[in-house]
Amino acid sequence: MTFKDIIIGIYFLATLLSCLVSLCFIGYKNKPIYLKYFYWYPTLSFLFLLNKYISLYYIPYQKIMTHDFIEILNNLSFIVHFILLGLFTLNNLPEQKKEKLIPSIFWIFLIVIIYSIFMQDLKLKNGLAYGITNSFLIILCIIYFQQLFKAPPTIILIHSPAFWIINGIFFGMITTIPINFSGDYFLKDGSNESIQVLKKLGTFSYITMHLFFIKAYLCIIRPHRVL
């Protein structure tokens, strides 16, 4: 078993656990309102990953799930990726902030992402569109952190599910941006070794993000009230 196989295995396990934990809390009464639909992200992440791995290792399935179709799904998933994580971050901003410019910026970001995806052949890997998507998510996270610094928090942050999730989003996105924007360069340059290193770093960042999601859900079962 290679180091790559170990990383892939850990990534699959972390995504599976994130999915299962989020589904277990669907009917939990003490769950914050903003977590009501968040389970869609870890669930879709796991299903997409499972579909990809089955298509790689189960030959008969490749007749249905071709490489071109996988790339189309991968590119279109950026839209869902941004909507689910972006709206979650947006909904956890102070009310006065949401009533101003930020919601408009969110929709502008979404239009730019959609344009960046469809301006290129959907059957080709679109690192630029992925980099733009993750950059916009980082901007929303920074706005969230800015609001925390401007006013003293009314809750204990380490006990807040939103705080852990948005930190997970921020870490996952900020570590993948260099990979997103440089991946196409190394691909054209034929540097397979560099591409493999970038892939491992990207996988590690998403492992960490899903572990943060699990931690967020575990905050709900604390004996005190979670806001």
C-alpha cells in the first residue's frame, strides 16, 4: 500500500464519517437552525467521492460513468459547492450585514463562477473555475471573521458549530487555492510529480475540513445551550 492509497483511504473515511454524523443529527432537537440543511454538503461530498472511486476501480461501471461524464459532474459540482458553503457562511453573518451589500456580492460571485465554468469545455478539468470558487468562499469567511473581531462574541466560540464549520471552510479553501491555480500549469508542463504532491495537499486540506464539520456537530451534544 502506497502513501497515496493511505491518504485516499483517510479522505474517504473522513468524508464518510462527516456524512454519517450529519445525517444522525437531522432530527436532533437541540440543533441550531442554521444546521437544518447543512447535512446536504457532507452527504453530497461523500456520494460524489463514492461515485468517482467506483468508476475508477469497478471496470463495468466505467461504461456508464465515463471519464468525460466525471469531469462534467466535477465542474458542475463547483456551483453546488459554492451555494451550500457560501449560503451557510452568509446566514451566519450579523443581520445588519446581511441586509446590506453582502447578499448582492454572493449572487455576483455565483454568476462569475457559472460563467467561468461554462466558458470552457465541461469535459476538461477547470482548475481556474475551482480556484475562483474557493477564493470567493474565503472572502465570505474573512467577512465572517471580521465581524467577530469588530464586536465581542456573545457565545463561547469553541462551543459554536458555526465557528468550527466556517473555520473548516476557510482552512480547506485557503490551502487549495494555490493548487487550483497552479494545477493547470504543471499539467501542461508535464510535471506529474508536482501534480501528485498538489493532489495530496488538496486531499489533506479536505480531510481537515470534514474533521472540523464533525467537531461542529459534536458541539451540539454539549450539556449547555448552543446558539
